[in-house]
Amino acid sequence: MARRVKVASVNQLRADTGLSVEVEGRVIALFQVDGKVCGIDEHCPHAGGPLGAGHLTGDVVMCPWHGWRFRVTDGIWVDAPKAGTKVACYNVTVDGDDIWVEVTW
Ligand code: FES
């Protein structure tokens, strides 16, 4: 059964990069885009690079290890969208200054 877990505060987020948080055994990279907070899997599907430490431009984060780029709103690998490669996205909600992630695992 899904439930919400508080993982961070909005004031911890930066405009140009992500924030990596651990949620019950998973690491999720949070980003703020146009006032909305998005959550994707921390681990880059190329070789496991830390997406939460990547540079954010608009709604796209660049993996700091080899430069693969992912859209944080839907997890799509924007360098080759037809390849079907993507990172998992998580349901994130904001309540006041608190950021919550829906845990389904
Ligand atoms: S590990 Fe992310 S681009 Fe290589």
C-alpha cells in the first residue's frame, strides 16, 4: 500500500542541481523545475552515475560522469528519446516547505 514519506525541505533545493535523498533503501534525486518538485532515480542507467549531483538546465539534468542527459519531469533520456531508455520517476508532493515522496516498495 502506498504511503508518503517526508524526505526534505524545499529550502534545501538549488536551482542548478539536484538533491539526493535516501528513502527506505532507494536513493532519489529531487529537482525543482518551474516551482514544481520532481523525483527521479539517483542512478544513471549508463554506469550508475549520481544524477542528483548533475547540472540542471531547464528541466534536463546532465549526468556528472559522462554527460548523458535526462528530463527530470518524465525520466526520458533526451539524447536518444527513441531508444526507450529512461530513469524511474517518483510521485513527489510539497506541503508547505516539506517534500514528500510516495513509497510503493
Ligand atoms: S554514468 Fe551517467 S553518463 Fe555515464
